[in-house]
Amino acid sequence: MGAAIARHVITVLAASSLSIAQPVSAIPASEYRALGLSYRAAAKYPEAIAALQKSVELEPQNLSGRVLLGWTQHLAGQKEAAAESLIQVLYRDPHSIPALNALGIVYLVSGKLNAAVFIHSWAATLEPKNEIAYYNLSLAFERLQSYEPAINTAKRAAQLEPTNPHPLVALSLAYWQSGDRPAALTAYRQAYKLDIRYRDRIFLNHLQQAGFSPEQIETTKQILAATLG
């Protein structure tokens, strides 16, 4: 999108915020979505949210646009707004896998673990090959100290996405907390065979972006130390 279009979009958004009457937008909702994604990629979350909100206003029946808005609000730390945007999708389509996956993650990182389990379980029921749901179920079950389902769901996620180390790290964590240290070390070694960065203690801090809680990250660092010891 050219700079001239972007400037016009910002002008429209600013005028709207001042309650100035505007004619029907000449810019389609799809271009507002594209602008929002561009802002989001640059971590300019207020601008991204404003553009995506405009896209939803112009095209309220577009559920993918609502999911984009909810996920961007989540990335911006607006947990309640994110949940509300995603719930609005599910009112319209209770079978929306993207909305269920995103809402489950919002609940997980917000510490609403039972809600996260419910939403991700529904997503996995609707789409049995939904590795996102199984992976996040494992993290939620581990925090609830339900280690057997945490192990089983992590295994399923690893089967569905064998090149992704995250499910193996989740599996290692669940084994470790269940008391099966040898299985935990085996799973963790499999993870860093896929990505050598998992041998770096500092790198593990990024797991917060993958849904791990601070406590889970600290435990993972203990597992890493044990594998290297």
C-alpha cells in the first residue's frame, strides 16, 4: 500500500475518533486489514488495532478480520478486549477453529486455565489434527498438575508437528513434573536435536511467547541443566 493511501487511512481514523461525519469509506476493508497487519509486523499495536477495528466496522461479517483484531489485541496485551473480539466470532460461528485456538491461548496466558482447557478441548474435538490445541492443552494441564493428560496431549502435538520443538519441550516439562526424569531428559534432547538453540539457557526466555508461564520456563531451565550435566 502506498504512502498516500496510508496517510489517508490515518486521516479517516483520526476524523472518526473526533466524531466528524465522514462519507462511506472509499478504502475497502481488505486494505485496512493489510494496513493493520503491516503495523502489527512493525509492533505498532495501537495503529494496527485502529486499522483492524475499521476493517471490522466496514465488513462485520468477515470473521477472519475479527480474529485478526482479537489476536492483535492479544499481542498488545489487551487480554479482555482480545477475548471479547474472539467471543464475538464464536457467537457467529461456534466451529471457528482460528477463533477457538486464539481464545484458548488468550485464556492460557491470562491464567484462566479451566477456560483454556474447555476451549482447546472443543477445538481438538472439532479438528482432531489441530496441533495448536493439543500443545496448549498440555501447558494448561501441566499448570493444573494433571500430568497424565499433559503428557498425552504433548505427545499428540509432537506427532502432528514433528519438526516443531515446542511440543517436545512441553512433553519434557510434563514428564519432569510427573517425576519421570529420564523420560523428561529424553524428550528435551529430542527438542534440541531439532533446534540447537534449546541448549541455550537465555534463549529459553522466548518460551513466554509460546504460551509458557514464568514458572514453566524456570523449570525448563532446570531440565536443560540436567541434560547438560
